[in-house]
Amino acid sequence: MADAANDAATGRARVMAAMRRALGVTGDEPERRAAVAARLSGHARHLVPRRAAVSGAERLDLFRRMAEATQTTVAEVDTAADVPSAVADYLRTNNLPARIRRGADPVLATMPWHEVSALEVTEGPARADDLASLSHAFAAVAETGTLILTSGPDNPTTLNFLPDNHIVVVEASRVVGAYEDAWDRLRAAYGEAAMPRTVNMITGPSRTADIEQTIQLGAHGPRRLHVILVRNGGPSSATA
Amino acid sequence: MKTQKTTVALFVTCLVDLFRPSVGFAAIRLLEDAGCRVEVPDAQTCCGQPAYNSGDRADARELARQTIAAFEPYDWIVAPSGSCAGMLRKHYPLLFADDPAMRDRAEAVAARTWELVSFLVDVLGVERVPQTVNLHATYHDSCSGLRELGIREQPRRLLSTINGLKLTELADADVCCGFGGTFCVKYPDISNDMLEKKTAAIAATGADVLLAGDLGCLMNMAGKLKRQGSPVRAWHVAEVLAGMTDDPAIGEGT
Amino acid sequence: MKPTSHAFKQNAREALADPQLRRALGNVPTGFIQKRANARARLPEFDDLRDVARDIKNHTLAHLDLYYDAYEQRVTAAGGQVHWAETAADMRRIVLDICRAEGARVVTKGKSMIAEEVALNEHLEAAGLEVVETDLGEYIIQLRHEPPSHIIAPAIHLNKEQVEESFRARHAGLPEDRKLDDAPALVGEARQVLRQKFLSADVGITGANFLVAETGTSIIVTNEGNGDLTQTLPRVHIVLASIEKMVPTLEDVTTILRLLARSATGQEFSSYTTLSTGPRRAGDPDGPQAYHVVILDNGRTAMLGTEFHDMLRCIRCGACINHCPIYHAVGGHAYGWVYSGPMGAVLTPALIGIEEAGHLPNASTFCGRCEEVCPMRIPLPKMMRHWREREFERHLAPLSQRWGLGVWAAVARRPALYRAATAFAAAALRLVARGRGRVSWLPLAGGWTRHRDFPAPQDRTFMQLWRERSHG
């Protein structure tokens, strides 16, 4: 639509012109352009809280404590092979049907699901009647017990929000201290300045305080968030 | 042997001048007891805050000019008010941001201006006051003193050295009493809501006496307490520190 | 929404007389204030981070045009589209055009103050679209046809009985005997009803807490997950963002994010912080097929580079609102538009004019609590004072006030006259007080004596007494 495109061009031109007029610039000034280019490509870190500067067992412990403080439950297993029975246990303990929905993530797909044959595992984005979903986190941030999940066929975004119960698997080697460490890994995986459609930073289940300022879980997203921390396996800490 | 007494210029403040001179005299006593010589520059009237906060920069600048001229001969300028001292310290330089010569003079005066209790404690190093009075008091933190000048511990420290004085902390001591200069007459019903929350907190302390460092706040709170028929009496903290509580409290008759 | 800010005093009077509102507002100091204080205590770097955050935004604003160039390139490279709305009408038109082109019938919305600002919902509904607010608080007030009363907790003025009443009136097919007398039941009912809307929506509209230039990303911060269901399930995702939402890099936005939830609700981090970049990629099994970002000016470029420039650092956390004693007294509706409390007092006149919104920056004691808690170190009282200066220059203040202060200043500039005038006033007021020490009613001071006594002068003036003492 030529008119719309024309309007679009004028709208942009007018707002940009107003910005430049207000700032007293033309937009061509080399120092400004250099400053912006440098900041974007350098993406330097600012002050990172000391809290995040933990490693090893201390870091995992911090992640667990911070996550549990947001009503996330955390279970620990030794290897990826232990995950299917951990999932089955979780569903049984919470009186949920033995059905789980996951994405195509190879780490999840190659787990020994046949060992829990009573558990029905289906693959794909979430459907309206799925009660429980399983995701594999890209990373986890100990600083605030936050999970980092990336969209795509491996871990469809709808699995994070539609089902009542969300189980997230994360290897210990994917647990970082500060958010900035997660961004470094993201850039290594996707490229500089590139992002998947969605990155979800998830800290606890869904909640609201909109009714008389009392916290209720399960407003629209999951009522329950359960993390299965895998002590061994996953990428070495040097790679994503 | 040369005796060098620190000379301090007292900025009386318009409210103290008109409504309660005893605060000024209490300030002088405290300063003299701490070893100062006090002068009261004659050309002072008002710091200009009412004009400033009403958006009348021109009048505020004129009053600031007058105040700066009256006080700049002195090394120390002390006011028994956090809001007036804050006006000189924080806002006078801003008033002359576009006038370098005046701004320099304003900054010089600002650097030498102190609220009274902060001056006693932070500059003169006064650690106690030799008073004895049996009082159960509570203390309200006036907003400017607290947030512009960092006055919180100093009055409490000195009050704690008075024999017989029991101090109960006021819940929400740092919440505005609703005075705000012309605010209390421009928005009286909102001011009253803030004021009623304040007097309820005062009543909850069980204290007999209300203290603060700003006469505007005190007149506001005392006026409400009297209207409510409350037995709580209000003094400026300087009066209690100087042992001058024999005379009627704020809003009380002779 | 049509502003009623000019009626602030009337609005305030009604608010002060509303017992249910006063009960609801009583939760604000004990809740939000304590929670923020606790969160700050748990993070030793909190105050230093505020300085860094201020510097990040100042740098961004100084280079805003260039960051938008970079941002737009990145959004386009990711398959998204950026639109520019100079005015509120432009934004309404652009959003409706996108919805029409999509053949949309049902639109779900995450919470967006910008949408309120441009009155988007009414415009879409007038064109025949069903618009559903999905943030629980926004949903409730949508049912009640009320505006939000707080930028973070829009339904904070309501109690659960009022929510139940709204659900019963508006939820078709809700059985009469269903219990809805507690918060979990109400939340459960809303979840069920809104779930259907999420799944049937053609277009999902969200706001944006931040835009990231480095990656062409929009960020929403929620606790409910409604924003995520809004932006992931429908075919089209539209992001509404005003020009000051820009931040250069992921590291920059991370610093500010460390302050946002802590300042707003006292949480370490909200449940869902979501970074969206473009539409779904090839191979993605879910996500929107189209991604549009509509950038709004609506008066903000007119603040850039002026004495109100610092207000563009605001990240809409609501901390200033939560700490304001005027807000505690009257609540958000009294401010008469979208933005309330101290940030509303500074921003509203800039967006709808000082003639309409003049009361807002005047209804402040400058106690300074807002500036004390602002994560972006915005000098809010200073900017309210600037609005008062603008009003004074334009003679907008009431004549009596201007005249009274003018007389005061004129006398105060003449010390000799001042001495005589104050000596006279002291004597006159003491006469009126007749030894009682106070006055219950004073002409010209009705505002004072309506609610409190007026302490009379103690004696003659200090300067009279001092002169006597020095010369006596």
C-alpha cells in the first residue's frame, strides 16, 4: 500500500527529525556514531553483584536456594539417564496423569524413556489440554534462580506457558552465576547480535497479587515449576 | 594567649522570627555553650523558599541575593531549620546556574551553611548536652533535613544524653507531616489526611512531647494536636536541648 | 481516556471520602514499601546500580536517534517491522490497519500504559474488534469500565467482593452457586475464562518495558505469564513502545532489570522476563508469524533536551507512586489520567498540557521520598517545581495565591519594612489569640484552620527581642 508506506516514511522522518532537533545534532557526527558502534559491538558488562561470583557447588547451591525462594521445586539427579524416572516420580507425587509433552531437543529425546513405559511422552508445541510439559533449559542463572529457555523446535515456547505444570531439565554445567554469563553463551550459540524468536527468563511459577495484594500462583502460566538439576553431563563450561 | 572563638551567623528563619523567638534564643545558647560567638545579621528576612517552591524564580533570586549578601562575610551560617538550611545549601547555587559570579557566591555561602543540630554534632563535635528534664518524647524527621541534609542520627544522639528524657521512636518518623509550605492551604484535605496519620502515630508512641527540627512542621502538627484536644505538647528540639522547656509549648497560651 | 486531571481537587475529595478505597490504599505502604526495602537490603550493590542505570539511560537519550537506526536494522533483519507513530492518532491508525490486514476479530492484550495513553481499546472496539485485557488487574477494570489506578497494580483500589461482583455480572455461564469468595477462586475463574481468549486470539498486543538496540529485541516483564500467552499464541504480535524505552545492549538492559522488579514489588526478578526478536523462525513450531513494533512519540521528543529530559529515564517501576503520601491519601484515579503519583505529576503535563494537569505538580510537599527511591535517580520534585515555574510564567496559578506571595516577597526584600510588618503581625495575631496561644479560625487562612488550630506568635519578633537584648 503506497499510502501506508509513504505515511510510514514520513512518520519516521518526523520523529527522527524531532529527536535530532531536540538533541541539537544532525545524526552524521562521527564521534557519536563511533560511540554507538563501539558500545553495541563491545556490549561491556557493568557492575555485577558479588553474589553472582560463585562457582562449583556454591553456585549450584545458590541457584537452588534462590529458585526455591520463588516456589520453584528443585530435584537433583546424577545423569540424564535418571531424568525419565524423576519426571514420572514428580507427576505421581503431584497426582498428575502420567503424560508429558516435550520438544524435539536431542538431550531430551535420547533419554531412556522406555524405562518408564507407563509414562506417555508426546512431542511438539503445547496443546490446550496438556497438563505437564518438559523443557531443557539453555542456561540457568544462580543470581536469582532464573532459567533461560530459548524458542525453537527443540523447546517450543508454548511448553513454558500453557500447561499447568512445567518441568525444566538443566545440567549443572549450564548453571552460570550472573545473567551476563548467559548472554555470552547465547552469543556463542546464536552469533553476535542474533537472537532466537523468544528468550524466556523464568523465575518461579506464574503469580499475581492483583486481588487484595495477596500472592496467588498459577495466574495464567504454570501453577508449578519444577527443576531437575543433572549433576553430570551437558556441555563443558567453556562452550554453550 | 589568644582566644579564638568561632563566630557563627544565626539565620533566624522567618517562622522563628515571627512565631517563636525562643527557638532562636535556644540556638544561641547551644552555640555559645559550645564555645561560639553568635551574631545575627540585620539584613536577613526570608530565605525565599515560598517564592521558589511556587515557581517564582525571580523573587526567589532576589531574596537569595539579599541573604547571600547578608551572610557571606561569615565563616559559619547556622539555621534552626532543615528546610531553610537546605534552601541555602542545595538550592541557592541552582538559582544562579546561569550567573557564574552569583553562583560562585552562592556556592561559597552554601558550603558554610548548616542546620543547627547537624552543626553542633558534625562540625563542633558536641557529644552531650548537660540537661535534666523528665520527658517522654518522640521525634519527627522533617523531610528537607532528612533527605537534603542527612539529619537523622544527630538529634537522637544529643537527646539520648539528656537525663530523664525517654525517647520512643515514632512509627513512620520519616513520612511527611503534610505541611509542605503552601501545600497545606492549597490542598487542605490531602494535607489533613497526612496529618491525621502523623498524629495517630504520635499518639501510638504514648509520648507526652513531640519534637522536630523545623518550626513549620511543628506548627502544623501542634495545631492539629491542639484541635484534637491531645495532651501532647510540641517543642523545637533546640528548646529541649537548651533546657528551655519552662515556657509554654507551641500553640499554648501564657 | 479523557483526562479529568483538572478536577483533581474534586477527585481527591471523593477519594478521601471513600472508605473502601482508603482500606485498599492502606495496603500500599505496608506491602510495596517494605518489600522494596527488603529487596534493597538483600543486594549490597543496589544503590551503586542506580547510578549506573542513570548513566546508561543518559547515554542512550543523548544518542537516541542512532540507537533507533541500529535497532530498526536488527528488527528488520529478524523479519519484523517497525512503524513510527508521531501522535496518539497515528498509533491507533497503525494498529487498526495491521489488525484489519490480518482479518482479526479477537485481540488479546498484555498490560500497556501506552495503549491507555492513546485510548487504543476504544478505537479497536469501535471498529468491531473484541479486545480482551489479559493482565488480571487490567481485565478486572476492563469489566468495570474503569481506568487503572496504579501503573503496576491497576486494580489496587478494589476489594475481592467487588471483583466477584464483576465476574458474576460479566462471565456468561458462571453458575450462581459457584464459590468465588476468596482470591484463589477468583484467580482460577479468571484463568479459565481468559485461557479461551488466549487460544482464540488473532492478534496479540503487548507493551514493552525495554527495546534493545543491539539485537532488535523487545522485552516484557510480567508475573502472570499473560504477556507471553498474548505474544506467542496469535498469528500476529504487535509491540507498543514509546521512544524512551530504548537501551543499547543486553548488558545495559540487564543492569536496569536488576533494579526493576526490586523497586516495583520487592521481587529479586519477576516470574517472566521475555525477550522477543522478530516473528517465528523457519522451523519454529510456535510463535507469531508476524511481528510489528509501533514506536510512539506523543510529546516525548518535546521533553528531550529540556528541563524535563530526566523524566525520560523512567522505567515505570512505580516505586515513587508506592512511597508518595499524596498517593496514599487519594489513590491513582484522582490524578485523572493514565499516570499517577510523582511520575504522573511530572509526565502528565508534558503529554496532555499544563493547563489540564496543573494540579498534579502542585499537589506535592516536595518531601523527596520519590526521588529517594527512584531506581533511575530522577529528580522528581525538581521537575514538579519546573512545572510550577512554567505555570507562574503563564499566570496559571490562582490570582490570590500569586498576589499573596508577591506581597510577601516584596516586603521580605525590604528588611526595614519587613521588621515593621512582622512586628505588627506578631502583635495583631497575639491580640486575636487573646492569650490562648492559638487561633481556631483565621481570615485568609481557612485552608489551615479548617483542620487545625493556628499557633499564635509567642511574643514580639525575635529581631525585636534581639535588638533589645543587644542594646539593653
